[in-house]
Amino acid sequence: MALTSRLLSRSRQLYSSHIILQHESVVPVRFFAKEAAPPALKGDEMLKNIFFEVKNKFETAIGVLKKEKITIDPDDPAAVDRYAKVMKTVREKADLFSESQRIQYTIQTRTKDIPDAQTYLLTLSEIRIKRGLPDELGVEAMMMEALDKVEKELKKPLLRSDKKGMSLLLAEFDKINKKLGIRREDLPKYEEELEVKIAKTQLEELKKDALEAMETQKKREEFKDEEMVDVRQLDIRNFL
């Protein structure tokens, strides 16, 4: 079950600075706007709905994994690409968030009641730090400089409800993207590259778990004379 748990666990946070920028500075205006919350559910009804939703997603994910052959070889680009495609199918059929969608959801829920742009950007920084995301290009500093420039032009703090001011800020963010060579039309490519990186890391974790499990088993008296199996020969479907 350890392998299964790894397959269904959350992806490690491996956003590059380019990916961070795409979600923080190529951010649509709707992420600055406040959205209406869904109707609240109470008591047993909420718990029941959550239980059945999780149960259905889990069964759907397992159903996909039982049909797909996964080779635990993080050093083989073809195996990594195949694993990434399988996990994408799992997400699509089980209606699960991709890593980028999870980041967007966190941003939306954490910032929906924030009235001003500065607090919004500071909250993005907190999210990045808590999730262990890198900012190797110094994107946050560039974004705060852009905000400072706009606020000096407006001669007042920038509120998210200020459509004209927000347009000025997003225009400054576009300049940052251009400087770093990031284009809106390339965002799907960045997300795909990210998912491949995540897939490689997950396969590395699966390989590590499998080797540790075999090492532990080999210490038992009845298995001491058996040779360890090459993890690439393991078929995860046999453990589901």
C-alpha cells in the first residue's frame, strides 16, 4: 500500500520561478476580484457529501491505475513521460486538481477578502514560502517595485476594486514577463514541463520507497537468500 499511497498523494512542490511568475504576474483580473462563496452545507449533509466525493475520486483513480503500466525508472525520459500522462488521466477522470490548479485555488481562497494589492502580493509571498516554492529570479521584488511605481503614479494605495489602477499594475506585470521571456501563449507549455518535473520526482520517491521496502524484507530470515528485484520490473498494478 505504500506505493499506492505515493501514487495518490499530493505532488511535491517543484515550481520553477517561471511557473511562479505565470500564476502571480500573468494572473487574470478575476484573481484580484472577490468571488461569491458557494452555499454553506451543515452537519451530516456536509460530511456525507465529502465522504462520497472522496470515495468516488479514490475509486476512479484506482480504476485508472489498475489499467495502466507504470515503469519505476526516473532516469528514463520515456518512463517519466508515460507516468506523467497516466497521472494526468487520473486527475482528469477523478476530477482532481493539477499542481498549478491547486496553487490557483489556494491563492483564490486565501486572498478573496483582501482589499488592497500590496497585502495581496504579500499573501502570495507567504503562500510561496509555506509551500516551499522557489523565487530564484527575484520575481516578488520586481512585482513589489511595479506596485510601488503604480501607487506613486496614483498617489494612493492601490485597491483591487480600482479597475484603472489594476490595469496599470497588470501592464507592469506584462513588462516583467516580457523581460523574463515569458509569454501568455506559452503557459500550457510551462504547465506541461512542470508536470513532467513532478512526475520524475514522484518516480524517484516510488523507487526509494520500493528499495527501502525490499531492504526491510531482505532482513527477514525467510528472504535472506533471495536477490532484490530490479524496481523497473515491478508492476504497481499487482499492489493495488
